[in-house]
Amino acid sequence: MGKTAFLLPILVVFLFFSCDKEHTENCKTPNEVSFKNDIQTIFNQNCVSSGCHAANKPAGGLNLESPGTYMELLEPKSGYIDTLNPNSSLLYVSMTSATNPMPPKGKLDDCTTQMVLKWIQQKAKNN
């Protein structure tokens, strides 16, 4: 009983700090995130290939197929990208939602969402 009483609090603390935390310290993001090489690739692999944000009737009216993606995301008053409050950007909020993440097939990994956030923090350049 003595060992169990001692080890149980340590196990609880370990599980608390290892679960439900974004593990982004091992992410390898470039110093400057490129829309063309990084962000559009994420969209192509997760949003366009599934057919959700592509073709004539994209989900939510947002077509993420190149070449028009950048202009759609930065359309005035759309809220998709907010470079003043990156964490409030609809794009980022949708990708990290706990209850309704985009893409619907499952939440993107933390490194991917952190790359999107970093791009927005870098003023969402069309590079």
C-alpha cells in the first residue's frame, strides 16, 4: 500500500502533463512559412483531395483549390484570416475546434495547425 500511495500521485501528475497539451516542441516549421509550398500543400492534402473544399459547390462556399485560395481566404470581412488576432482567425479556429474540427475526418496534427498559425502570425503573406 505504501508504494501505491506514493506512485499514484506521481502517475496522475505525469498523465496530466502528458495529455491534452499541444506537443509542438518537436515540430519542424520553416523560419518563414510559405503559402505556396506549405499552406496550399496542407489544403491540397486535407481539404481539396477529400472533395470538401473543391469544385463547383465547396463546403461553406470556401474553395481551397489553387490558384484562387489566397484571395478567398483574405476576402474582406470573411474572418478566415485575422493577422491582428491570429488565434481568432476562422481558419485556425476551425482547424483546432475540439467539437467540430476541420477537416471532418479528424483534427489535423498539432504541427500542421501550428504551421498555419505561424503563417497567419507572419501576416499571411502570399509567398
